[in-house]
Amino acid sequence: MGELTSYRLSDFILFSQTVYYRQFELYNQFVWPLHFLAIIFALIIIYALWKKPVWGGRLVALLLVVCWLWVAWVFLYQRFYQIHVVANWYALGFALQAGLIIWYGLIRNCFALFVSNQLRIKIGSALLFVAYIVYPFIALMTGRSWMQFEMFALAPDPTVLASLAILLFYKVPVSLYVIPVVWMLLSVSTLIVM
Amino acid sequence: MNNKHNLSRRRFLQFMGLSASGLIVPQFTQAGTGVLITKSIPSSNEQIPVIGLGSSRTFNVGNDPLALDNVAEVMRHFFKAGGRLIDSSPMYGSSQPAIGYGLKKLAKIKDVFSADKVWTGDFHQGAEQMQESRQHWKLDTFDLMQVHNLVAWQAHLEILFRMKQQGKIRYVGITTSHGRRHDELVDIMKKQPLDFVQFSYNILDREAEQILLPLAKQRGIAVIINRPFQRGDLIHELNNKPLPKWANTIGCESWSQFLLKFIASHPAVSCVIPATSQVSHVRENMQACYSPLPDEAMRRRMIDYVEKII
């Protein structure tokens, strides 16, 4: 324990901020023009949350599964793992979350039950706005190249944030929140110490 | 050679004093910019330049083609200034492939003094990991292979000593950083026939002067010093403070040179490995590889000054 306390979080972040954000620039070039598909995914989810069609819950769950698996494989494992030796574990965590959404969302159809708590809905809507609309502009707002934007369904942070927002609309088990919350804590810590 | 005659009397005398004590051996660069300081590896008497190049964080650039070219450019200036020893580890993400890219691009595979590490708790994976590292560096053999952070060191050292006997590596070492597990490291240094040991040491954190550095000298173990700038924190803190006017008497025009020369001038230190991703920084760092080095009185003065202003 004595040795462990001598480590700082930054000791585990072995890449620079410049290199980290360049990953998004190269990734955006690589996945272009899938950004349009991501926008379609986002719009379908908004429609399903707003109009609440019978098939909406399962479709939202399916789209989230695709997003989490895509980010796990194409961003975290194939790209981020090159510069971060634990990113393979991150990818595994994302795959596990996709599995949980398959179980609760697709098989047990938990996404069919909406909450009535207005506060949850308002918080969910606000988070969804940040994930969909604000997040892609953070690169520009912080003086980085616009090409380094992070977008829902393609990049981890906005995908996780949007997922948390979407979960707030439904009566789903707490276990679905665990991985997204852990990820947000990890991500914020990384951004702070990087 | 003309530059040798341009050395001031004080610098020349300091240089001669260090040469006489066997600490440094003069070499002259092609550009004739001065006297390159090298130190001897005790187990072989091979000479290595006193400033090397670390790769933690700075060379971990993934497949970014622009960043890879930048790494190669940093390495080009490192070699051009007389540098040889580059240090890496499988822990440093894509740093090894980036070094391999640079070595191939610069055609320096035969010139580099390659120092890498084995870093796995499962010693069965050690051989496979070292093979992968060789492929990343595009080398047939490593000069120095070290056990990273004492991880599974008993099993790894046994394999490394065997590899050395078989001619697959030339030197065996072990590393730690941030002053961790020094007691265990001391024990290993006393009992194992190591060629190299690597740990952290700098002008503010001088714990290594108590036991590790004297022990290395006594046991004939070459010493590589990592984290000379406390991962940039030290430079960051000193950059808005004035460099003492007398720093130019030891050939220092910047804080990085000041800090590196302090470390390099310890009699037991063989090589310091600052890491950088910037060409201007590697050029500045490599100037610390040229004479004169501070003597003991000057080292004391350097400590007093830094402790006073921080």
C-alpha cells in the first residue's frame, strides 16, 4: 500500500494531450462519412424518446449496442490501445456494457418502461443536449482543430454521456449505470491530469 | 579542434580534472562544436555519451504519420549532437515502434545503443515480449535489456543473464523510478552481477546519493538516471526563476542544461535520459553532453542555489 500511494494518476497516463486529441482527428478522417449515420442514430433516439412508439425501446437499445460495440472495437481497441496500454480493458468494459444493454434492453425489454419523474427527464434531456450538440464543438471552443471533434456514436465520451442521459428516461436496473459512471470518472480524471 | 582552444581556462581545467579522474573521455564531433562527454560502462569499459534519450510519454504517438516524423526528427538531432543511448519499454505504448520508425528512416540501426525493458509479471511471456520489442525497434539484438520496475525480477534476471551468455544481449540491468522499492533494489545490486541499474535522481531528490549511487560505484554497475526533470515539474517550476550568472562557467545556458549537468557530473552516473518530443528541447538537452562538467564544489553551489530559489 505504501508503494501504491507513491503513484500519481498521471504516472499511468503515458501519452500527451496533443497525441490524445490527434487520435480523434485521425479517427474522424478514418470513419468519414459515418458521421451522417451517427446523426441518423441520434435523431431516431430523440424520436423514440419523444413519441414513445411501441418498438422504440428495443430500437434504442439496439442502436446503443451498436454504438458501444463500435466504440469498443474501432476506437478503443484499434486506435486508443496503441497509445494507452490499458485501453484493451476499456474496450472490454464497453463490450460488457453492450452485453448488459442486449440483456436488459433487447431480451427483457426494459426500455419499454418510461419514468414519470420530471426531474429525471429534464436532467436526461440536458445531458442529451450536451452529448449531441455541445460535445462536438468542445474542440473548437477550447482552441483545438475542429477536426478533433468528438461525436455521439463514434467517440467514447459523448456516447457514454448520451447513454447515461437515455437511461434516465427508462425504468432500468442500476447495474446499467455502473460502467458509464465509472467511464465518466476515468475520462474526467484522464483529461485533468493529461 | 579549434573549439578546444576556445575553451576558457576555467572550463579547460575543469575538463582536464575530470579526464584525469577517469570520469570523462573526450571526443570531438564532426561539427567540431566541443568536447563530447562520455562515461565508461564499468563491466566492459565501453564508452557511452552521458546524455541519452528517454521515450516515456514523448514517443508514444500511435500511428500518427506527422508525429512519427517528428519523433524521427528529434532522434536525428539527438544523433547529430553525438547521442547514442535510447531507452524504452513495452509499457510506453507505441514508443518502441516509433523508435524503430526513426532508426530505419535515419539509417541509425547500427549506431544506436539500444536500451529496452522486459515488463510482465508472467515470466513465461518475457521472451515473447522481448522478441516483439526487437521487431518494433527493427533490431537483431538489444545492447541493454532491463527488468522494468523490478517486476518478476528473479525470473527475468535469470533469463537475461542466460541471454547475455548466449550473446543475445550485451548488458543486463534493472530499473525503478520515483524512489520506489529502493531497499529491494539495493539488495539486488549487492547480490546480482548487474551491468546497469536505472533509477530517479535529480537536484532536489538526492536520496540516491546516500546508498544507491555509492553502491553502484563500488559494485562497478553503470547507472542510468531517469526523470531528471521530475517529469517536467522541475523545469516548470524553475523556468520563471533566474539562471545564476555563473551557470555559463559550466556551459549552461538553460535550466535543462543546468539540471542535466548536475546529474551527469555525479561520479557514479553513466547516462541521463531526458525525454522530449521537441527538437528545440533535444538540441538544448544535448548541449549538456559537452564539457565542462561541474566539480564537487560547483555541484554544492548548484544545490544551494536551487534550494534557495524554490
